[in-house]
Amino acid sequence: MLKKEWFTILKSEFNQPYFRELKQFIKEEYRIKTIYPPYHKIFNALNNTPLDKVKVVILGQDPYHGEGEAHGLSFSVPEGIKQPPSLTNIFKELHNDLNMPIPESGNLTKWAKEGVLLLNSILTVEANKPKSHSNKGWEQFTDKIIEIINKKTTPVIFVFWGKLAQNKKEKITNKKHYIIESAHPSPFSAYSGFFNSKPFSKVNKILIQEGLTPIDWHLK
């Protein structure tokens, strides 16, 4: 389920007592309830963006909890699924920032392939129950992923939208890395500092100044 590179890096974590408990909890939840994303998509973010390719991390909270929405990438939905409000606002800011047409599809897999790790802090959720899998062990696991990325010797840009993501700032101790932060793209906060924050152009400006290839934010 998890491709070889990340599996090798995280192997010792899988043997930790907290992760064994988490694994048992998750298996039982998928057996008796409707859980998102589909089981084989839980590690989709890691599988699409190997550690050596990570240039940007966009940190979300937990997966979308509506039917068919979550597919293991933060803020992303599969082809043919209506864009949730936060994603609609992300696309509005993409248009305002880079004058790109607003994408019809909400599938951000292309960004993941470009080196944008679309990681949620919590990797599973019960249908229609946001944050239902919080404090079960996922936060400890994804914190470990952030700590591993923090050790990279090439610059990584961490994009933290909203307070919950910004709480992870203390884990970014490597001076090579960058943090871009603003309000969350949710309709409740987008007008309080997300709109006009220009995260996409900021990311590419940093990548260029570091001699790295900028992200092609087009989705087609």
C-alpha cells in the first residue's frame, strides 16, 4: 500500500506501539463503518511524492468527509467530484495570483507529481464526521513525516494555511527551509488573509532563487 521509498524510511515507525494500535483501530473502522479515503488511497500523498522529490508541503487537517471526495491528497478531490468550498477558494487565489484559468477538475495529483506533498495531519475520517479520527495516532505519524522532511538538505517550502497547520511551525528547525503562512482557504476565513496572500507565486519565487525548478501550477 505504501511504496518502497517511504516504507523504508518509515519502517521503524510502523513498529511503534502507537502505530500498531492505530492500525488495529483503522482496520476495524473500515470493517464496520464508511471511512474515507478508500483504504488503498490512505497513503496517496506519499506514494505520489517521494521524499527526494518533495519541494513544497501543503498541510491540510483531515480528509474530506463527503461521499467520493477524499482520495488521499490534502484539499484535492477525484475527477468528476464537485469542488468543496476550500478548494474553490484555492483556485480563486491561483487565478488572482498567477492569472491562471480556474480549473474545472479538483484533482491535484499533477501538483503532487510536481513535488508538492499534499499531506493531511490526519489520514482517515468517518463519513460525515469531521475530525472523527483525531487523537488516534495519525498526528504522531504525520509529525514524524514532517520531521523527516525537515532533515532534507535541499530547501523545502512549507505552506501552512490556518492555525492548526501553523502549529507545526516549531517542527521546522532547519534554516534551509521556508514557511509561507496565511489564513485558511475555508469560506469562514478566506477573506481574513487567504485571498491576496499569493502563495503560488511566492513558492515559485523561492524555488527560482534557490536554483530549483518552479512548480507548474497548471492542472491541464
